[in-house]
Amino acid sequence: MWTVIYIASGEKTAESIKQKLTEEGFLVKLRQTNIAKQQYEVLVPESELDEVQEVLKDILHSSHL
């Protein structure tokens, strides 16, 4: 089961988050949710949720997306 971990405002931001999480060894999917607002859901397997949350927090606080 895939779980939404983050909603990104823009494809560039979503792709950047996906790339960084993938580099950390996580499976990641993107799903566009609002075409008009360019919003994308970043999804990860539910079994990796806790680990991904910690890594994502570091990514969001340490870089400019």
C-alpha cells in the first residue's frame, strides 16, 4: 500500500524530493493531484513510512527545493 508523505507545489519540487529519497534507497512514486495548481503527491510504501519521514524532514530543512 502506498502512502502520501508530502504534497509538493510544482513538478520540479516533487521530482527533486523523489530523486533525493530514491538516492537514499526508498521506493517513491509521484501522482499529480491538481493540474491547475500543479500539486503533486509524493508517495512511499507504507512499510517505509517512519524511515522516510525522518529523511524527508532532513531534506526539507537542509535544502532549497
